[in-house]
Amino acid sequence: RPSKRIAMKWIRFSLLVLGVFSLCCATAGDSSGIKKMKMQFRVFEEYTQALYQRYPDIRIEGENYLPVPMYRHVASFLSVFKLLVIGLIIIGRDPFALFGMQAPGMWEWGQGNKIYACMMVFFLSNMIENQLMSTGAFEITLNDVPVWSKLESGHLPSMQQLVQILDNEMKMNVHMNARHHHHS
């Protein structure tokens, strides 16, 4: 039956494309992680613009706050494992047979519903990876001195709080510099 063979080749090709798409997107993370990052970046941008207006000479830098190494390693392993599982689903190999085990019902379902199974593995894995990599940090330092920690306080400072903190720190720095120059 040539039409059935062509259909099966098309389905295998589609699954291969899905696998390649998964591989390409694995480093990008899923959309919820991207939204979260954009939201935090947007807050950072808003604060930066407001602070530049008030303090034109200040240099503001933003960087990612990495999670503990154990979480990073688990997320990296999960990323590779996810691609391996998706590859096995696409090519139809039963990894359980290698260990002399009977395939669980979930694997059998995945073989009958390859597209859904690949998507499920991809999105569930990305959700866990993003959770492992997310710290929720919004740490603020002035001249390498910590002035605010979202990790410690549990929330972002309001713009008013941040300006007050920076004003106090800068007044203290000016006062310390004046004392230092006075003694020299």
C-alpha cells in the first residue's frame, strides 16, 4: 500500500521535525519562563529609567542571579534526558526492553500518540527546568555594597523605597569621602 507507506513516512518526518524543534527550543525554555524573565527585565528597565533621571551619573548593570549548582546540574541533566526521551519516542525504541522490563502503560500510550507524548515530555520538562533555574532574585548593590535583597525581604522595593535607600547611601558615601579627605 503506497499511500499508507507515504503517510507513515510523512508522520515520521513530522515527528523528526518536532524533535528538531524541541532540540532548538530546549535552550530557550518554555513560554512561561520567557514571560517571567521579560517581566523581571521590564521591572529592571523601568527602575533603570527612573534612576537615570534622578541620578544621571550612576552606572546601572543588570545580570542573572544563578541558582545553586545542584539545581543547575539537575536542570542540565533534565534538558539532555528530555531530548533522549523525545528521540526514543520518535524512533519507537523501547528503552525498557534493554533492561528486561515490560514497558509501562504510559510508554505504550506514548507510542500510540507520539506527537502528544513528545509535547508532554517537552513542556513538563521545561516547566521543571525553569522552576529549578528561577531564583526570584532582585538584588541591588551600590559600589558593591548590598542595599536591597528580594531574596531576604521577599518583595521588590517600591521606587520610593529604592530612591530613599540610594539617597541615604549616597549621602553616607559623600560624608565618608569628605571625612577621608579632611584627615588626609
